Amino acid sequence: MRLEEHVLRAATATPDAVAVCGPDACLTYRELNARADELAAGLRALGVDAGDRVVLWLPKSAFGVAVTQAVLRLGAAYVPVDPRVPALRTAALIGDCAPAAVVTTAGRATDLAGQTALPPVLVGHDDLARWDLAPAPRPPRPSTRDVDLAYVLYTSGSTGNPKGVCVSHSAASAFVDWAADEIGLTGGDRLANHAPLQFDLSVFDLFAAFRAGGSVHLVPESTPARNLVRFIDDHAITVWYSVPSALTMMIEFGRLLDHDRLPLRTVVFAGEPFPIEHLRALRQRWPALDLYNFYGPTETNVCAFHRVGAIPADRTTAVPIGTAAAGDEIWAVRPDGTITEPGEEGELMVAGPTLMTGYLNAEPLHGPYATGDVVRRLSDCAFEYVGRRDHMVKVRGYRVEPAEIEAALHAHPDVVEAAVVVTGTGHRARLRAWVRTRSGHPLPLGEVKPFLAQRLAPHLVPDSIRTIDRLPRTPNDKIDRRALVENHTTAGRDGL
């Protein structure tokens, strides 16, 4: 089944049920369906057709969700861009994905106009309740297939540039259908959407809710952690899905464990290891709560899961990533390509229906996907996460390739060398950068931070940037990142 069909069905079966609530509006399935048709007509008038891509540079909103439905109804694929990123970076992504149209707000459209030659732009007013739409009939449904592209999500790239992960309707639906059935979603469930649209966690929030005929409630951008528990109460959320960093902050700052009752029945976490002491506390405080650890890179959405039961008191490491999900196959291989035995470590491989079609502007994916994650095979055919084969890291659930940040630093005229590492874990993880300059002087933070903010997504801008006379090296003359982590409080000089 294609992703847009869930709203079409619910609009017939339960038209007056709430579909989506955002900071801008609450829409029933009838209203979401009508708005999606209206926006689809507007996009079709701009020339959007089946097989095209449409960039969405919008704040999180109920009407923004209607835009995704409109794009899918035309047989096109949506490409969400972080609404916080600057116009320069958005223009670069537009240039990379060559969309048939861009959907954005009036202010953002003005910012983009000076950056790049734009395709047609559909402009919404700041509240997104009004659009610059010419009257147009509802476009006919195109002839489509489940293997067609549904969306493209950009992730941090090891080459120094972000790369677009292309996901088909069939791949997304394989995950959505499995997850909705595993969790037992019904029309009475109320899901929270904490993740932004450009983050793959949003796929479950939106489409699993629509599949079940339930409702999805959009957490406003930049909501403080201390207010997330209140959001759950205020919206009677039954299913919550987020990165462990958010849940940890909800425990530490939102008094999640102090509540006498919660509407929640299920909590799902993904994107990074959950600190075991916090997960154990959550398990003990709410023993009836269904807890799931979902695992998978953007390229597979979710390919493994673990249902968390009682956590032994002597366990000091994160819970396993578990066993294969959604009809996928997972296994681990040694460096020579042979399959690991129980107790051995190896690189996790994935094959199956949730896999991406490939990266945008690259050859399609053929065969299994090598995740780059090092896992340990357990005796029960489950796996636990050990680390990475490369320098890729996770910061508050976001995938971060240091090479992309280093490339942006190298673009600064005074930077000769740059290295980026992460210190700390969970919500205390911080990106640290070291540079060697041509002038020998520290980079002024008031200059370099805005410089990077024009080139990087907000979660990629380093928390600190220090100038060093010489970057430490390994015997193989590679940058010694471990030495930088171990000495991050003393190595280098800060700019002003």
C-alpha cells in the first residue's frame, strides 16, 4: 500500500475523527483530506507530476503535514528540509535534488530568491492557513506503483556533503505496517510527533497513526524538555517515540518519574543507546508500560527491535538492539566477510523490504546494506550495539559525520587543518572542533559560528572551536581523535 492511501481511507471511514493537531491547527480526516486535495491542485498547476521531487522548507505544522499528503497524491516524493537551516544550505540541497517545486513560507521564499535559480515555489503565509493558490480542479490520481519514491531524507555525509536517502512507498510501508501491528495501534491511539519531518522517526509518527485511524499530535519545535511530560498529559498521548536523549531529559528535568499516572501505554526509543540507569528507572517506575528499542539507520528506517522487559540489576551496558524487524534479515560479518558466531563482533548487514532504493544521484542499491555499525551477536540470535567502524557519531539522535563539519571549517580562509570529535554521551554529548590556522591566531567565535551556521544544519555546528598549533597524529600519520577527546579540556586556545 502507498503511504497516502491511509488518509484517503480514514477520510471515508471516520471523517470526523481528529487526524493531526499542530501548533497551528487541528484537522479531522475530512479536513486533512480536503486540504491535501487543494494543495495537490496547486502543486499540479505549478507542473508537479508523478516521479518528481518537491522540497518542503516549512515549520512543523498540521498544514505542513497536509503538504506531504498533497505531494504523495501526485505520485511525487517529498524532500523535507530542516526549517532552522539557513537559505545557503537549503539552496545547496535544492541544487542537489533538482525538485520540480519548492513549498515554503513567504519570508523563506524571499531568502531563497537571492541564493539560487529556483523552480516554481508554492508560498504559504506564516500561519500556513493561507496559500497563494490559483483556483484549480482536483487533479486526477496518477498511475502509481508501490515501488515509487515516497520521500528523500538528507543525512550527514562522510564525503563532506549531505546525502539524500531515497525511500520507496513499499519500503516505508513495510516498516509502518509492521510497527503498527507490533504495537497494536488502534483508532483510539494518540501519537506524539517529537521528531522533525527530516528525521526518519517522523515516518512512524505520521503514517502509523494514519494507518490506524488514530491521531498524531505535533510537538512544537524547540519545546523545552521540562514541558514534554506536560505535553503528554495535555494531549493524552498513548504512544511516544523519540530519541533516548529526550527521554533522559524528561526524567531529569521534566519529572517523568514523579507522576502518579500517565496516559502512556507504549514508549519507543531509537537513534542512540539509552543510558541504562535511566532506562532501568523508567522500567521500574512504570512496570506496565510497553518499552521498545528500535534500531536502524535512515537507510533502513528500522531493521531490528527489542522489547524491554525486566532489566537485571547487574547490567551496565545498553539493552540489545534485538532481532530482525519488518521482514528484514540481519547478520554480522567479520572483516573477511564470513558470518560471526555467538559472542563475536562484526559489522551489521541488512537485507529485506525496508531498505532504501539508494542514495540520490548515485547508483541504486543492489544486495545487502552494510551499516558500518559494529555489533556483538548474542546466543539467542539477537544483537547488541558495540560501536562504529568509522568516525560517524550520534548526537542527540542525529547522525553526524565529522567530515561534513570539517569540510565547512576548511572553507574558512584561515583554516589549514580541522578535526571534530564528540565528548560526552546522551543529551550531554557535545561536538568539539580543533583547527590549525594560517595566521596562528584563534578563530574569533563571533565570526566562525555565523560562518558555519550558513553552511551546516544547526545540530552540526560545534559547541566549541579551539585553535591548536599542531593536531595530534597516530603512528600512521592520521589525526589522533582519541587524544583530542582525552585532552579536550586542555588542548588548544579558544577564540573570543
